[in-house]
Amino acid sequence: MPRSLPQKMLAGRAQPKRRSGPQRLAVAILAAGQGTRLKSKHPKVLHQIAGRPLLEYVIEAARSVVPATDVYVIIGHEAERVRAAVESSGVQFVRQQPQRGTGHALMAAREALERYDHVLVLSGDVPLIRPETIARVRDFHLARRAAMTILTAEPSDPTGYGRVVRRGRSDAVQAIVEQKALTPKQRNLREINSGIYGFATRPLLAHIGRLTTDNAHHELYLTDMAALLAKAKETVVALQAEDSGEVLGVNTRAELARLDALLRQRKCAQLMAAGVTVYRPETCTLDAAVTVGADTVLEPFVQLLGATRVGSDCRIRSYSVISDSEIGDGVEVRPGSVIEGSRLEAGAVIGPYAHLRPGSEIGEGAHVGNFVETKKARLGKGSKANHLTYLGDAEIGAGVNVGAGTITCNYDGVAKHKTVIEDGAFIGSDTTLVAPVKVGRGSYIGAGSTITDDVPADALAIARTRQVVKEGWAARKRQERSGTRK
């Protein structure tokens, strides 16, 4: 005998009276599942493609159709992590506990949804859905005055998907049949259920209590609503997506990788169409939120990640990785450089093999060269640090030359301290600046110095022991060693 939830749980409240005027529409996003086939301890909808969580794409599309306050994300597995990840979007949240299927998810959201005339149901793991398609489902659903509208698709290989059984050649739907339950005749059907629906709230809530758990997973499925509503003489219709690719979901790591590659290919194509040169785009990793100005060149194997913005007429050379940074116009990033959370002004030159850590600001025309590391350091206009240097917690003015091997000693084991180098100063090679310390405008630091005190403007500071030369010492040492061997 089919099993169902306790009647007390399913008992319907008095349905609100239908109001005159515009129909109120909500969007419910199903995001409570664990995603066991991903074999991950992390929530399925927080796995990323092109640098953003799957769920974030779906929310963005939904917010293009209805206000954020009318978007309800149904969360369950690792609910607080999911909420924290997307809370800034302004959407509402409904807790599904325990998780007993897609039908049970809407039961959990009943109190929120019964205030609306219609609800569109999206899947939190279908990130390619476009706002235009959501709006098309909405318009078709309202125009047909349907109790249920099913967005369908015809992929090249429908294996594994539930099939939509239409009534003849009309848009009316008889049922959705899962792959395992297909009859020999139905196996020829290629139209699949996308898991994206439109519902009239009144018939949905009136019949959802009739869902049963008579299936392999003992869960309540929204797919069964098609047959329930059709048998109740309600209007159930299907609308085919214009692009079957946009209803692809993520169930495995392989599918995650395919969608990630697809989005990144689209990003490269979009940038090239806008005037960016991308050599060997199949090798470049560009996140969805990245922007790049016209006439910039991206060489092979470049990674632009997070919210990175690159200006025009730049050249980003091979194997450079730039994340959450702002790159001005005409900047050259030489091979193998890593730039994180930094800002580069116009005409700066970085690398090769430089590492700009968060909080670095590189001024107009400044140079940060090979094997130089910066952290919370500001280099003024035209300043140079070209070789083998560490600049941390440093404020460096314009026209400063920082010699090879210079180190700002910013950490005393307990706290960080700042080094200030004013305009036009010259820092000799292998200098150690022990912060807090200030080097005045136009001053010189002799090579090999360890500077622990402030240096006045236009001064010369030398802090090293006097050189001692012992003539013949090396020859005598060699003779002694030779004698020892004998």
C-alpha cells in the first residue's frame, strides 16, 4: 500500500482567497539536498563552477524575474553554511528538516508560498538556467492558466532522465515517467523533465498531500504532481527549452567539470567578441565575474579569478594567476606572477615570478620584478623593486629605487610594524629595514645596511661593520689545510 506522510502533517490550511489584480508570483529554489553522487562532505549547491557556487547562478537568474524578497531558497543539508554563502543576495530561506524529497520541500515551504498565486520551482544545481527562460515559463504558465507547467528539453542522450508523456501532439501532459519505469513504447520518448516547474498555488497545495513515498528512495517527488493534477482534471502543460544545455544539472564530479568548462569557454568567447585577444582560450581559466578591457592580450595558461578587473591595452603573460585584483590600463604582467587582492595602476610592470599578496598597491609606472614579494605595500609612481625583495607593511613614495635583496622586517613575533620610504629615496642592495622605521625623502641607504633608526631627508645611512682585509690569510689557510692532509 502506498505510504504517505501523517495526515496531521499534510492537513491543508484554509486556502487564502484569490485577490483581484496582478497575480503574485514566488520562486522556490530547491537547495536542501546532500548530493551523494558527488561524494562530498560539502553541500552540493555550494560546489563551484567558474568561481561561483552553483546556487549563486540560480539565485541571480531568479532575481532577474522577481524581487529578491519573493525568492525562497529551501535549505536542509548544512543549512547554515548554505544560508551564509548566499544571504547577501537578499533572498528568503525555508528550512526542510528532514529532507524527504522535492515534494516534501514544497510542503516545508507551504506557509511562505500560500500567500502567492503562483510559484516557479527551480533547482539549485542547475546553474545555466537563463532569466529569459524563467520568464518564458512564467508567461506560458500564466497564459495557459495551468495548474502545472513543466519545462522540458530534448538532449542528445536522454538516458537517466524522467520522460514527459504528452497527450498526443498537444502541450498537455499526462505524466512524468522515470527512466526505470518506462514501458517499451515509452523508451522511444526523448523529451525529458528538467525539474523546473510553474505551479498555480491553489491546486498545488490542494493536491500535494496526496504524494506518496511508494518509490525506491521512499521520498515525495514533485514529478508525481503531473499525474495527480492531470487525474484531477487540472491543466498540466509542457514547454520545451530552446537550449537543452541550460537545464543540465550537476550530480557527479564529471558533470561539474563539464559545466565549469562550458562557462569558461563562454567567458572567453564573450571577451574575444568585446575586443580582447585570448591566445589558446582552451588553456585559460577565467571566472564568471572577471572583466577585461579591449585590446588586452591574454597569453596561454593565464588564470583570472574571482572579481578581477583588467583594464585595456594590458598584456597578461603565460602562467600568471590573478585573483580579486584591479589591473589598470597598459599594465604588463610578466610570466609566472601571482597577484592576490591587489591594485595596479596604469603602466605598471609586474614580474616575472613576482608575488603580490593582499593589500598591495602598485602605482603608475612602477616596477615589481622577479622574485619580489609584497604584502600590504604601496609603491608610488615610478618606483622600482626589481629583484629578490620582500616588502611587507610598507609605504613607499614616488621615484624610489629598492635594491635587490631588500627586506622590510615588519613582524617582531607579536605585532606587525610599518616601514615608510619617502619620495626619491635610494635603498642599496641587501638592506634590512627593521620596522617601525622611516627613510626620509631623497636619502640614500648604503648596500648591506641594517637600518633600525629613522633616516633624515637627503642623508646617507650606512649601518654595517667596517671592512677588515687580512692580506695573505687565504694562502696561509690553504697551506695549513694542505699540510694537514699530508
